[in-house]
Amino acid sequence: MDAVALRVPAGEAPHAGEGREIVGEGTPEAAWRSWRGLAQLSRAGLDELVPPGRRTVIVAPHPDDEVLGAGGLLSALAERRREVLIVGVTEGEGSHPGSALWHAKALAARRGAERSEGLQALGLAAGIDRLGYADGQLASDIPGLARRLGETLRQDDVVFATWACDGHPDHEAVGQAAARACAARGARLLQMPVWMWHWAQPGSERVPWQRAIRFELGDAALARKRAAIACHRSQLEADATRGAPPILGTAALARWLRPYEVFFT
């Protein structure tokens, strides 16, 4: 999940990105914790989200998005020895623009290794389908990405992709492309809010809370998710060569390390 420190462009419509700003530290986790709405969300267990015998496909715009959005779910799937495929849309080479520490090719290799370590920390031996799209450019070819995803999907897959209104242009493009691909193939789609927790406010009317499902994580699954996130060191370390703080800062991590995950149907 590459940080975007500006007002992000639209994915769905010419002005769809307005109000979804990824700047500063975002909405404090304390504000989310104090909002009763999260406690009142509908709950679903693993077999309700992914019925036995069906493959789980996680479509991640960048290495680490699968862990941030669904690391606890992946841990639970690994424990049950379920079939999982990770679709890595980009290699995340654009997360440190202008850095003298990380050049794009080396960063892509590093992030790929971090992804593998993170999945291992979850206990997951998942296949990874790397699509090789350029980081930061997904909104320019949503129909093409939808076709590529459609070639990968099975009719009975349960697909998790980043939310189509998440705030990051790559996340939104993936959400839209996945929706098209799932509709064409007849697969079930759930969307993962990743950046939403940053720009939205509790009770925001821009968020489809009526379609939100809460998946509870046990202590072991949460610990494995924490360990998996820790593998993404390139995103957790400051870059002194461009005076940039960690992309995955303390405030953001607090929102991703809750004892539950939320998905939109």
C-alpha cells in the first residue's frame, strides 16, 4: 500500500476522489474505537465469508495490501489449509519517489521478498500471480486490468479486492476492475477498506456501512498479522534521503491492527 500525500484523483468518476484525502495522520484510532457503529456491524465467520471448498483470491494493488486489509483472514485460511491465491497487481516500485536509498528495480525486488516473508509469517503457502502493472498507473487501464483478472478467476472463487472508493487511485482501480471481472465470471466479491480509515470519519455517509461485515480475529491470528506487517520493513522505515517518515506510520498501524477486519459486500 503506497502512501499518497495529496488529494488523490478519481477512480470511478471525474470527481470521485474529492474528500478522500490521504494527508497527515488521518482520523485517530481513538475516534474509531469510541464509535459504537463498529461494534454494531454485522459479523460473519470464516465459513460464511469463504464457504469450504471455494478458493480465496486476494487482489492486492501493492505488496502489503493483502496483509493490511485481510491478514487476519489469511491467517485463518492458512490454519484451515484452504486454497488461496494472491494476485499482485504491481510490485510497489513507486512507494519511494525521488529516493536515493531505493531505486525502483531494487525496491520492487525488496518488496517482493517482504511479501513472501509476510505470507510465511501468516503460515500461508499461497501462490502469487504477479501481473506486472506499473505502480501508480492502474487507473489508466481499468478495462484491461478487469480482463486480466477475469482470465485468472474461477466461477466459484471468493475474491477480496481493495475498495473502489478507498482513496488511493491504484486501490480504487483494483476495486473497480475486480467488480467487473467478478460480474463477468460469476465470482463473489468482497472489498477491503485500507485507506478509508485514514480519510473517513465515524458514521460518514460516504461509507456503505450497511454493506459492512466484521470478521473477528483471535489472539493468535492478530499476532500473526502483526508479525506479517513487520516483515514489510521498507514501508516501516523512514527515508532520510528524502526527509520522509515511514509510509506505514504508528497512527496508520493502529487502524490495521484491530482485533477484527471489515469487508464490504
